[in-house]
Amino acid sequence: MRTFRSLSPPLITILVLSGMTGCDREAERQRKEELHRQMAEEQRRESESQPPPEAVLNQVRSAAEAFLAEHHADLAVESSTFTPLTPNLFLVGVSVQEKARGNRYVKQLTAERLREKDDPDSRHIWVIDYLDPAKMRVLAERHGLAPEVDAIEMQDLSHPRAFSWGHSSWIDHYLLWHFLFARPNPLGYWPGQGFRPMAPGFRFHDPERPLRPEDTESFRNAGMAAGGRSRVFLGGSAWRPPIASGVVHGQGFYPRGSGISGKTSMGGVSRGGFGHAGHAAGTHGG
């Protein structure tokens, strides 16, 4: 019987080379994945300190103005400020004047960007609501700020001191977080002038008395656990809006371009589109 001994070595060589090629491909895939991860992390690091895009700021501004027009028709909006805590969470101060009496003051609001559904292609919603301690606590937990803000508050309570403006309030704990973790400067908007950055330490609820660097010295340890970066931004979760299900407070507005295209009462999102009432508002410009 004839044997084909001469075929055995080439066959073994082919099998070995095929195995090596498979290993090489797996190693190449892993290298590409690691490179992609490093590039994404670098982009996140860079974007942490970048101001929000103007289109996003205009969406928030339009939504806040629409919220006030619907709930406070007696007020005229004069200007607005926006303090970005994360890409999906802003503190909003709206300077208003009472149309009848002429009194001026600042309406304090929050703007939160959510996903309508648990779907990467789901449309987003900006939810505008009044700022108060209980609601802000819920927002801080939902967006991951709560543990770091708690550390700042505990430091403040355990070592009470006077700040450059007097004594801190619960709002100042969030602004100290904003300052310690080098978030982008707040931005102001004036009709006819557009957006411009405010000075570091701007306190929207008390604009004449900003937070100064010396006010933050005793809180530095609160920002050192992750090398001076907030845990909110490690891993990229800060750029993924939470899902809207279960959010029942505030007024929701659908963004479109540099404005908004419609509104919904929160709690009605899961019923489709513009909520149970099915009403839609036209685009609100500034």
C-alpha cells in the first residue's frame, strides 16, 4: 500500500501556521480594542473641561424659557446663566422681572437630559424643574454626584467656617463640587449678545459674591480620591443620559437643533410621544 509520507510535514505546517494566524488575529483584535478604549478615554478627558456646545445651551435655554412662559406668564425673562454639572445636568438661573410690579429676582431651575427609552437610538428629553434640596438630591443620585457632594457637605458640617460670602448653603455644596472637579465655567446668556463664560466660582443664586479659590482649600481632599477627577466621568457614564421611566416631576421638552420641538408632562413619556394629552408645542426660540 502506498503511503504519502511527503504530505505529512506540509499538512502539519499548514495547521500550525493556521493556528498562529488565528492567534495573531486575536492579538490584533485585542490591540485595536485597547487602542479604541484609550482614544475614547482621552476624548472623555478632553471633553470634561470643554464648555457645552452652543446648540445644547440653546436647547436648555429654550426649554427653560418655555417652562417659565407656561408656568409664570407674569414674568419677563431678562437673562440666563447655566452651570454644567455634567453634560446631562445643569443648574439654571433665570433673571426675571415681574411685568406688573417691576420686581427683579432669579428663578432657580434644573435642566436634566434623559433618554425616552432604553434604546441607543432613543430620542432625548430635557426636563426642566424647580430647584430645591430634595429634588436636587434625587438628581445627584441619578447622575452619580451624590457621594462626592456628601463628602463636601460632611467636611463643611464637621469644620464649620465662614466663606467669602458668609456661610454656605446646600446649593454651595454643589457649586463647590463644580469648582473642585474643574467643571467648565458657567455661561451667561443675554439677548442680542449670545453666550459668554462667567468667571470661575460664579454663584448663580448670589451673583455678586462668587466662590473664591481660598473658599475651596479645606475641601481639596474631597476631590483627591480619583486623582482630582470626579468618578462621574470615569468610564464614560456621564455622557449617557439616564432613562426617563419613573421620572414624574418637571416638564419635559424634546430638543431639535438649537431649540425644542415639543413638550411632554413627565410620567406620560411611556404612553408614547407627547404624553397622555398628546399636545405638542411649536419650536420655541430665544
